[in-house]
Amino acid sequence: MNSIFKMLKKKLKVLISYFNNHRISEIGFFNKDNKIQYSSLPIIDLSKDLDFKNSENLLCSYEGDSTFASSNEYPVIESWLKINKKTYGINETFIFEQFKKLDKVKNKDVKYIEEKVYLLPYYTSHFGHFAGDLLGQILFYINKIKNEKDDRKIVIITPSEKWNFFLKGFAHNKIFFLTPKEALNCNYSFLDAKIFPRISNVQNYLLAKNILNSSINYDENLPKKIFITTNREDRISNIKELNSYLIKDNFKIIDPKNHEIKDLLCLIKSAKVLISEKASILNNVILIRENKFFILSSKTENNLTSRLFIGAGIYKEFHRGMYREIFCEDNPPSQTVRAFKKRIKVDINQLSQVINNEYN
């Protein structure tokens, strides 16, 4: 009863303020016609006790687009933790389609796990969202529990075996790895579980960058110029021509899948000049980069809808002011693909001019 009274008193104060023209707006004014796109996100006080004990839980997973998954053991999935029969999305934008996908997998066989674990409310093996939404909190929670004397482990799902190997370096004996393929095979009920809260992508990004930069050092012996690319012609139509030009200009061509995670992050941190493709591959850069870099972008992907901004475009905002976008023509001009999937053709003369103007 006391808590209800406090809540009503708080609401009344807000109401009195509202009618006296002092109102609440996250951006400082009335957002007429929703012209300003933004996302309101919680920032958690991580100095407090964070876990809570829960016996009724069910980890449910469904598959996304696994076209470019790292291997058969690591398809692209999303996993949601049912807590007392409920799952929790973080915004309204995708809530209904998430519900429909979860509804299709709710009757899978259940595997019961007796091992003592910590759980997160949400997992994904999609690299871009793993990096943007999960890695920072995973690193923080590993550091939080690694010196605990009990044998409770944190359940983690990653995009690849290389990410498993990298995370083992932080506390291998405190991690319960579940591959995406294993997660898809059935639903999981953990009989002795504590649950950590989901951390917003802004706070997650800051945690990832702070923790990674404190553990990965600058190496002056590494290449000074690098180009981060998937080497896929469906992303850059003239990728072979572009690579040939950059190699002649002393760039090292870096395909992330060919490098161990720690080595890749060290390359990104240490390079003086860095160029990156757009889309999920860019999240390798924003995890660790502290200096200027360039993004090869599509001219038609710089004015996103609110849905696309929340779903993908938000990550670039974390480095706004540090990068420069080099806008390229779509090739072909008309394409019906999802945001950041458009194939571009890089104007090499334009690229050369931009780089030379910045560094010469």
C-alpha cells in the first residue's frame, strides 16, 4: 500500500508540473510530427546487486537469415528467456513480429539443465547485434562473477567459435557456452538460475569499448593503413579493382573472418588510416576504434525510417563525429534489399582524393 501511495504522489507531482507548463521531453521540446528520431534507453546503476533468483524459465530460440553464418554450428538466431511464462522486448517497433516467431517455437521439446547458471533475458548470434547489443554486458558480467568462489557460470551464445575462444580469455571457467545450433534444437529450462538484467545498447557499447580498450594494446608494428571488407561483390561491385588500388597504396586488406578476434581488434585500434565497408562488419570498428575512420556508404541509405534507425542505424551514432562517410552510387541504381544491404560501386578517384586531403 505504501508503494502505491508513493507512486500516486509521484504521478500527481508530474501532473501538477504539466499543467503549469513544465513538462517532460527527452529531447528538450515537443517533438511535433515525430520529426526528430530518437530512442529512449535505460542506463542501469551497475554498482548495485543485479541478479535475481528464478526457478521458472525457458530459453526459446528461432532462426533468422543464416545465409552468411560463420558455420553450420553457428546459424543466425535470436533467443529469448521466458521468465514466469513471459518474454520481454525493449521497444514497440519489433514486438509483434518477435511474438509471432516465438509462438512458433513455444512447443519444442524441453531440455532441463541442472548446472547452476546466470542467464541474460536475450541472446543473438547475429554478429552486428551481438556486438551492438550484447558484448559489453557479457564482458561486464564475466568480470563481475569471475572471482566468485561458487561454480555458477554465465550462459553465452556467440556468432562463432572465434568469439568463444576470445571470451574464454576473460574467464574460461565461468562460461557455459551454448552454440546457436544447440539452442535451436530444443528449448532449455535451467533449474538453478539467476538472471541478470538486459543492458541498453548505448550502455552496452560503452562497456564494450571501455573493457576492450583496457585489455587490447596499440601496436606500432602493425599495418598503418587497413581496409575492413567482406570481399563480397554483392556488397561492392568493383571490390577487386578497389582492393588492387588500395594494395598499391600500401593498404592491408582485412577480412574479419580470417583473423582471431584479439588480433583483429588490435589491427583496428593500431591503424592510422582505416576504411570500412558499411553494415554489420562496421561493428568490428566501433567496438575498439578511438581515431578517425572512413565508411563506404550508399547515397540512398542516409535517411532511415524510425524502424530502420532503431534496428540498425543507431550503432553508427555512437561514433558520430569520429568517422567520415564516403557516399557511393548504388549499383544497380534500383535495388529492393534491406537497409545497409545495398550493393555500391566505389568511385576510386573520389576515395583517393578524400584520403589524400585528410592526410597530406
